[in-house]
Amino acid sequence: MGLKLVIERECSRDHQTALRQFLCCEPGGPEWAMDPQRYIRDLSVRKTPKGIMRMLLVVSGDIPLHDDVVGFCEYGVAVETTDEHEGVYQISYIATALKVRGTHLGDTLLSSVIVRLRDDAWRFNRTPLVLTQVDPRNKPSMDLFTRFGFMDEGPDPDDPEYHLLSLEFTPQERGNYFGSTLAFF
């Protein structure tokens, strides 16, 4: 594979077909790998709930709106900050395409999401706590989140086959961003 330019984009209706074809695991792979792929492929981007953001890493196509999706992340505000309790962000799904494994695009994607959450926390005076839930058998995901400072809080009391991972950070303003260039592979 030659050198390709990877760009960050917010997911839109124009990406629906590319998401339906997204392949992030081998056929018949472990269940923890198949779940994100099924979710991403079944996703209807026309029905995005309030407070949910979806970011893609794409290799920009030669034809407008024909991006090759090589990474996907869904994240957002899980609990709003109020006077009574501190809010929480969550990362619900993160995946990179099978064809780009080993290129560290997962690091690029998670880094970009954390930067956006830091900016959001700064702008809206939110608590900088991010939670995610990972199957502990998914060593690549466990390693990815650990590299970024997430702490393994142990089994989720509501879903014990998964572990809760948490990250606290300092809110800071990043500024305007719009489809920035992120990486080459």
C-alpha cells in the first residue's frame, strides 16, 4: 500500500454507503470484534440522537463524497453536568478498518476525539471525565486506551463481562477545526 493522506471528518449522510461496507474484523472473528462492525454497518446516520458525535478517519476519494472510511468513533455526553452532579463523556465505539491495522490510526483517531472533548469541556465548563467500556479480551483496545492514560476501573457493575476505563484531563481550548489533515500511512 502506498502513502495515503488521512483526513478527519464528522460523519454525515454522505458516508452511509461507506459505513455499510466498513470491515474491521475477519469473518468469524471473536464476538468482541464483531460487535463494533455490526453496529457500524447497521448504523443509520440519518437518525443521530442529540449529544452523539461520530467522527471518521477517511482517505479522501478522487470523486467528491466518495471517501474510503478507515476509522470510526462514536462519542458524546453521557451525563450532563449540573449543580447536583458532575457530567461524564463516553466513547461508545472506536474501530479502524482491517486493511489499515498496524498503522496506528487508532491512536490518531482517539487522540483527535480527546482533543475535541477537551475543547468541549472548556467551552461548556463541563467535567473532564471520559468513560468507555471494553471487553478485556480485546487486547488491542485495552492497550490503546491505556496508552492514552485511561485507567482500568475493573468490571462494569451493570455489565460484568466488560471493564470500565476512565480518563480525567484538563479542559483546554483547541480552536476552530474542520476536517483537518491527521496522518499519512
